[in-house]
Amino acid sequence: MNTYPINYIIRPYENNFEYRKYFRLLTSMNEKICQEKIETLDNTTDRETIDEISYDEVSVNQFLDFIYANTKEYKIFNQLYYKAANLMLSEDLETGLTILLSYSYLYHFHLCLVDFFTNKNEFNETNKNYENLLLLL
């Protein structure tokens, strides 16, 4: 991954299926890999499990690595990562990043990342999307 998908619009999602659809698109998951995993399941597997199994670890790891590499030097992101990690009784910043990509925070975190990657010099504590995310943590 070379750039963050700043033009990708996420709408507020209402269920796991919508969240995972956005997550797959954001992380550029390889559809072939996802489909291959589904094909290993039998026909009695429920819809939720099938949707959960449709996952490409390599794409997700590349996405996480890209975001962390491009934000770890910024105090504002380290504060977000630290605060999110604390929700899981951790101080590990990469754990915090993972939490910010979870169902509860992805929508707001994506908005912050779009603002950041659009104009790094103007992304600060007064950014409305940052303030909204911080309120959730």
C-alpha cells in the first residue's frame, strides 16, 4: 500500500456485515483469497461465520503497517493509539491502532485519516473529526 484511500467514503454502518464490507474495501483485501477461504466451509455454515471467514490477513497487515509507519511520529496519533490501547488495559500503540479499526471506531478513525493524509500540516487537536473520535474513547 502506497497511499491511504482518502477518496473512499464510509457511511455510518448499522451491522457487522456493513462494517466488514467497508473494512475489506479499505484494506484492499484480495477477493480471491477471501473466496478461497469461504470455499473450504461446508454448506451448513451460517452467514455470519462465512462473512467473518472472508478475510485476507496479508492485506490487513499491509494496511496496518502503512498507517502506523505514516502516523507513529505524530504526537496526536500516539495519543489516540495510547488512549485506545488503554481500553484493553494495554499501553501498546499498535494495539491502539488495531482498536481504532474495530467496529466501534472505524468510521470516525477513517475520517481522521482522510483529513490527515489530505493535509498533514493542518491536522491537529482542533480537527473536528479528531475531537469526535476522542470523545468516543
